[in-house]
Amino acid sequence: MENIYMDYNASTPLAPEVVGTMKPLLQDYYGNPSALHWSGKPVKEFLHKAREQVAELIACSPGEIIFTSGGSEANNLALKGFYFKNKHKGNHIITSKIEHPAIVNPCKFLEQVGARITYVGVDRYGRVSPEEIEKAITKETILITVMHSNNEIGTLQPIKDIGAIAERNGIAFHTDASQSVGKVPVQVNDLKVDMLTIAGHKLYAPKGIGALYIRDGIQLEPLIHGAGHEFGLRAGTENTLLAVALGKACEIASKEVGNHRIKDLTDFFWGSLKGVFGERVVLNGHPKERLPNTLNVSFVNKIGQELLESIPCLAASTGSACHAGSIELSPVLKEMNVPEEVGMGAIRFSLGRNTTKEEIDKVILLLNKIM
């Protein structure tokens, strides 16, 4: 049987247009974008265009986009960079208990060097309460960081409400939008965020490239010191090849956001699962406020990993790809108080541009055979 890929939240295939955009930089345009001669100038133009394309997707200025090696570096720059530059104003950071490790572990590191972190819980749908965020604010609070959407269950957070609270209290606000950008509308002024993380390989660009939006006026200490690349915030000759790829991916995404095809497929998938398995299958996450491509379901009294091992042609996840291989209850589901007999059977199906209805029908058939 042909392989079926339903793990788009873990990584996406390169869009053909992205591959095409990269080709000239693999052969003809090899100069350093900082060089002032004939070889450097066109490469600098490629880089500038890529920055404009990323900026357009999230409605900001190109000068507010910093290219990074991915979402993890962008998150580290946002948290560590802000803390070290602004700790004279206070040492308190607020985040949620269901953040990606690329937020949780930088927070743990900052606790070792003097930061105080408050981890706010979530409700049964995996949603943070803006009121709980506001209650956690102290005179020492300098930064709030809450993910735009959860990578495991797809639940969308009330970012706009939290942003309004941060703005009202004069506190910087960062969101990790790695899973959201390209799937749902994400505009920085609408969300009232000061920093926002983008990961290329979540939106059909290569691995190893990402970006951090930094609102004009926000001061960060660089993680990488050297020459003044990326507006002085990330030293090192720019990876123009991958930046151009990310730019093209963002250009494509800007035309696709709002297209209901993938959401319709996800809804069809969930309806089919309920039709076949009834009460034996449970939805994890918010029924409406979630990513249009993400379906995290639990097969009651089953082990999700064992189900996937029984269908080797299917690529899906038992939760975050960063925890794959573990049969322990997902920390996200734990925080949502999902019972163990339900949570252990969790599988995250995440659909994408290449997913078809025929593939969904095949997966339902295969699951029914092993249940």
C-alpha cells in the first residue's frame, strides 16, 4: 500500500515553487550579500525581497523581520534576548504550561540566571485564560509569552485578548506562531504582539530557516555576537538561499490563508471517525477554536503508538514530534486533565496541501481493521 503522510505539523514537504526559487542561488548567485561589488548586490536584493515577502504575510515592516535558523532560535532570541536587555526593569516572565519545549527550556534556563517564571494552566480544551494571565502580572513582569496555537492539539489561544492586557500594562508580548503562520490569518498589529516566531518547515519551506518579528522599539541582546548582520541582532553571513525559500513560501501562504479546503477535509475526517467508532473516539482540543488542519483524537482504552505501529504506511504522531516514541501521557493532555485511559490512545493527524479524501478513507479503513 502507498504511504500516507498526515504529519504536516511535524514538517511539510517543500513547495515546488519554493524549490524553483532556490535554484538560481545554488548556481548563479553565490556572492556575499554584504559585499558592495557586482557579485554581492543581486544577492542582497534577493534577501531584501525575501524579507518583504515574510513581512507582508504578517503585516509588518521588512525592517522588523530577523532571519534565524528556525523556530527554536527565534524563540530563544525573543526570550533570552529580551530578558538580558531588559532585566534592569524586572525579572518576571509569564508563560503557559503547554508551551513547546523551545519556550519551556529557555524559560528554565532563564530561571537559573535570575528570572522568575509563572506558568499559567489551561482549561479542558487547552486554552489559556486571559484573566489568569492578568492575575499573574506583578510590578516585576517584563514579558509574556504564549503560543498562538498548540502544536499537539491545534487549539488557538486568545492572543488578541492577552495582547490587549500586555499593552494596557506596558509589558512586552511574544507569541510562538510556528504552527499558525500560513494556516490562519496572523497579523501582528491585530494580535497586539511585540514579537512573533515563524518556522519555515511548517509552511512548505526548508528546515533550518525561520524568522522573528520584532516590533520597532523592542530592544534585544543578540545571542550571536559578531558583525552587524540582521540589523545587529544575528551575526553571521546571511543564509540567503533559505531566506529566499522562506520568502517564497510566505508569498504562497498569503494567497492560501482563508482557503477552506483543508478545514473541510479535517471536518470530513472527524465526521468519518465518529461515524465508524462512535464513543470509542474522543476529540482532544477545542472543537472550533483550533487549527484548520489539526485533528488530535483519542481511541479510548488503546495505545496510540501501538495503533500507529500497526499501520506502518501511515505517518502521523502520538503528540508532538519532539516526544515521538514515548508512550507516556502527553504533558499537554495531562494539563488538560484528560483521563489516562483516553489520553494514552491519542493520535495527532495533521493534514496539508497534498492530503486527499481518498487517503482519509484509506486511513479509516485501516484503523477499523486493527480496532
